[in-house]
Amino acid sequence: MATFNAADHPHRRYNPLNGEWVLVSPHRAKRPWQGQQEELSPEMRPAYDPGCYLCPTNVRANGEHNPAYTSTYVFDNDFGALQATTPPGGFNKGGLLVAESERGICKVICFSPRHDLTLPQMDVAAIRHVVDVWQQEYEELGKLDFINHVQIFENKGAMMGCSNPHPHGQIWAQSTIPAEPAKETMQQAAYYSQHQRSLLQDYLDQELADTSRIIYQNEHFVTLVPFWAVWPFETMIISKRHLQHIGQLTDAEKDAFADAIKQLTTAYDKLFNISFPYSSGIHQQPTDGQEHPEWHFHMHFYPPLLRSATVKKFMVGYEMLGEPQRDITAETSAEKLRSLF
């Protein structure tokens, strides 16, 4: 019988951050593709669009005018999924039909006044302004007595459901800790309780020793393809220093974080020579007033594209009914991305 080789044979990989598994089937990457191919949207956009409700001075859907902003701009989402005025309430019918009200605040962050600039097209200094705003919003929202979690994220591209092409991200702050951060809190807390060390610090030490999944690093951050990655070109940016949240970043670390984002997103755009779609988001400690020494600051990037600009990864069938599955290995993805730096 042949000797197992992770580069060739089906296997499962464990994700210690959420306690779940992913099935890796590297041999399937060799199969021809006759499935759906996405249509590419034209990417030529003006620096200012008079019809865009996110551009400076334009009118938003609620009738308010945006200011003539010249840098990063934040406002309360006119159609937020969460509302600060939601009253307490809910019901429980036999433990099977359960609902509870959820209070929160949703904000929109326009990265730049330029309608035609995405993060990889902005310089590091401009991205640093975005990082500063993320830090400020996390700290201000986290101080509110009814906010226990602050989720900072971006959906880039129509393929990821972005409803406006003006480069922007969002913040959803709410009373409860959502499912994914809750899993990471539990897993990191269990590891910290057992080892008195950060799970991601020990993981990062192993990755730096191995190097096969590292794609970029600077003085303060490492960008890598996680060993347990689900999406074909999924990545993480992890702080080298064990810190819990963005509020603890020094000026030098904020510069390095902006640099890591710039380098990664630029490489993404080079991969298939398009404005690369993804969903990204920062995971950090909850703002529930508790000490969370287990938490280690990091940022996830989940891009959907698989083989080219027109072939995406679908989460269907087995993924919906069994567990996540991927074809190309994390090591192969890392090698392709690393070559673009």
C-alpha cells in the first residue's frame, strides 16, 4: 500500500481556532472544469460618481448629504441589520422555538473619497488612516454598556454581495457574541487554560519554522495561508506580538498592519489579473468587560475564486450537509500567492 502523502491523498485537517475539520482532496484539482463560470464586471470607474450614495457631497438614501470628506469617512448605516433602539423581549416555546431581541449598531466606513480606489490601490499611509478609524470605532463602540462584540469587516466585489462599488467596509457591534467569534473564544480559552500561552502564538511559531504556508511578513505581522484553510486562497494576517485587540496596536504596529493589508490585497489582484473579490474581517477579543488573555488579534480573508477569474468555489452538497472541502492544498495556494510578492 502506498505511503500517505498530504500533497496527493485525501485527508482531513483540524482547525484549532473553531474546533472544526476540513476535507482536503488534492487529486481533484486535476479534474477538468465544465461547471459555471462567472461573468466579469467592468472595473473602469470614475474617481467621483454623482450617482453613488457613498461619494463625497452626494445624497444618501435617507436624504442626508455626505460631507466633502477627504479621507476615511464613517457614518451610521442607513439600513443597518441591528438597531440601538430595539426593545428587550423574545419568547421560548418548549425550548424548541426560541427567539430573543438583539440590540446593536451598524456603521459604514468609506475607505477613501475616491470612487475608483480599492485597498490595494491605496498607499500604505491611506490604509493606515483606515486602521486608525477601525481602532477608534472598536474602542468607542466597545465602551457602550450594551455592546459586547465589535465585528469589523469588508465585502469586496459584487461576487461577495457588495451592493455599492465605492470602496467601503462595515462594522456591526452588538449585544451578544456571534457564533464564529464565540467558537474562537472557546477554543483559545481552552488552549490558554491548559498551556498558559496563546494558541495563535504557538501556531505562528510552528508556521515560521515550517515556512511553506508563509506568504509575507514584516516586523510586526505575518500573512499566511492557514493549515486548515477552507477557501482556495484563504489567508490570515496574525500579529507577531500576543495582543488581544486593535486598541493595543502601537503606531509602528498600525503601520505594519496597513503594510500587510496592502501587500496581500495587491498580490490577490495579481493572481488572476482582476480586482480580487473577498470577504475579510478582524477577529479580536469581545468587549464584554471580561479579561480575555487567550485572545490573539488576527484578520481573516475569504476569497471565493478557485481556478481563474471566472471559476469560483461553491459551498454546496457535501459542504452544506457534511463539512467543508477543498481541492488545492494550503501549501499550493501559499506558493502561488508568495510568487506574486
